[in-house]
Amino acid sequence: MELNTRAVHVVNEPFPEGSRPLSVPLVQSSAFAFESADELAGAMAGPDGPYVYGRRGNPTVRSLEKTLAGLEGGAGALAFASGMGAISGVLLALLRPGDRVVAQHTLYGGTHAVLGDLAERYGIETVRISGDDPAELEAAAVHPATRLLVLETIANPTGRVPDLPGLLAAARALGVTSVVDNSLASPVLCRPLELGADIVVHSTTKYLSGHSDVLGGAAVFADDALRRAVWPRTVELGACADPFAAWLTLRGIPTLPLRMRAHCAGAAVLAERLEGRPGVTAVHYPGLPGHPSYERAGKLLSGGGGLLSFELAGGREAGRAFIERVRLARLALSLGGVETLVTHPASTSHRELDAASLAAAGIGPGLVRMSVGIEDVEDLWADIEQALG
Ligand SMILES: Cc1ncc(COP(=O)(O)O)c(C=O)c1O
């Protein structure tokens, strides 16, 4: 063979019999080669057979999917390019024009935006509920086209925890498919499938990957038949996980329980200290006894989480000044990474919401959201004090 040909056909050395890599191999290949035409044709049948093409499946991505299914206690999972890829993928796969969705008021802004679009473009209306009373779902679901219930384990940024067992049982009884965004709790703090959810979605960008270096999403299914039904729609949508992104996420997961413990411990200390601080009019953290979801969080979550928010007396200007004054905490939009981040939700993550929806979601003009990292808590407190001072 000529050099050009030898250069193209680099050696793809198989693992020798008897030894395997300890870490999950990164298979950064968009397509997979076959020996037989029949085998290639047969591999197109479903999500679990031999790998054919990256949008339909990949060994690194499948390792992540099986890991996530195991962590959440699901029958199977699908990985996506982002949390919004997972949420949009699930909604588009399961809803048809004229269907109805029931969702809690306090949802991530991007999810609000998709639900708004679905209403405007496809006539898929969303009915809002507080999340505290299954009777609200029962009342909304008298409409025969009610298909989906959408909840978040811990609402962003107020830390409200819905009545998951009550709502999920009611959804089951009504034949409404339930979708719970578990990004803020992670499977370390809560496993909604064990409480009766049909689908758990994640922004794996957050705690699961944990290092602010990758975007990803996932949907984990209680029933594998539902995963298999959703899979073809997600192949069409094309918001599939890239193998390197899946690999980075797998790189983060082994330390997830350790990181969650550190996030929760730091957030609990800061929330308690902020509560007594002059100039802070409210602190939202489900691990604080005064929080409206304190008792429910104590029953459903094995920790208060790493996200807290607090309202400053000076309103919008005070909130925006604080996020510019912190030095150790960084002003950045995401959450769930090892470093502490602050944002001002009213002007960033929740800017799609009008004043009434902001108020219903419990987001005041001076609200600061803090994703507490795993730094030393005394350094974080010193930073908060100097920024408040
Ligand atoms: C609760 C929640 N769900 C979903 C998302 C969207 O995830 P991604 O940014 O990975 O698309 C976010 C992002 O902040 C979030 O906080």
C-alpha cells in the first residue's frame, strides 16, 4: 500500500485477551464498521444492539447510560447533548398537538421556555400547580388530554420540594406520565423513580459531571418499554451525547457522593449564617427549619443540596452589586461544579418569566443564587461578608 493509504488506515489495536482498561474507554467514533451487510442491517433495529452510527448509540455513551440507570434505579437511560436536549427530547417524544401538561410553578427557566413554545406552536397547554397538593393535579387532569406531569425534585432557585410521593401516586392512578428533573438533588439525595416517577431527567452538566467542563443530559426510565419508545424520536432530534462528553461525565461520577456531601455541608453552614445577617431579608434553603419545604425535604432528601438563594434588602441593585463584589465565588450561570458560583436569576436564568411568573416562582428582584462548591466554608463566608459589607 502507498503511504497515503497507510496513513488513513491507522492501526486500531484490539485489547489483548485477558486484560481490559480500568477506566471506561473513550470510543470517539462517529460510525462503526461491519463485516457483513446483513449484520449492519440487523443492527439498525433498536437501541441495544451492535453500534452502527453515533446518533443511534456508542459504547462510551452506553456505559454512561447504564451507569445513570443504575444510580437512579431505572430500567434504562438515554444520554443527551445537554439537559435541555433531554427535556426537549422527552417532551417532543411523548406529546402531540392538543395534549396537556401539568407542571409546577417553580421550574428551570429553560423548561418554562419549552413549555411556552409548545403551547404557542402546537397547542399543548401547560396547567401550573404549586406542587404541594395532589388534588391540584387531579383537578387539572379532568381534561382528558392530560399526558404529562413535570416536576423538579428541588426547585431552582427557591429550594421548594414538591410532594413527590403524593403527586407521583396521583399521576400513576390517572394514567399521566410523570417526568421529574432531578438535576439539583442528584441520585445521591433523591431517587424519584423509587417514589413512583416514570422518567427522571438530568442536566448532567451539573452535579453528575461536577467540574464545569462538559454539557450533558439524560433521561432515565422506570420502564424499559418507554425508553425504547422514546429512543427513535431522540435519534430524529439528534441531541445525542458526544462520546467525549459522556467520558468526562463518567470521569466525574465516582466522586459524586463525596462531592454532594461537601456541597450540602457547605451550603447548610452558609444558609444558617446568612439567615442572621443584616441586609438579608430571606434565605431559601430546604435544610433550614424556616423553609416551607423543610419537613418534606427531611423526609425525601438525604441532604439539603448545594444550592441556596437569598434576598437582599436593597432589591435589584443590591443583588447585582453583590454578584459583582464576590472574589472567591465566581459570577457564572451554571451550578453543581466544585467551584462556588453566584447569579442573579431575575436577569439571567429566569429572564423568560414575566413579573407575575417570577413572583409565583418566589424570585424577588434582589435574589442572589449561590451554587456552593467544595471550597473551605470559612473562605466562602469571608468572601460573602466582604461582598455584603
Ligand atoms: C434544573 C435544571 N434542569 C435543566 C437544566 C438545563 O440543563 P443544560 O444547561 O445542561 O441544558 C438546568 C440548567 O441550569 C437546570 O438547572
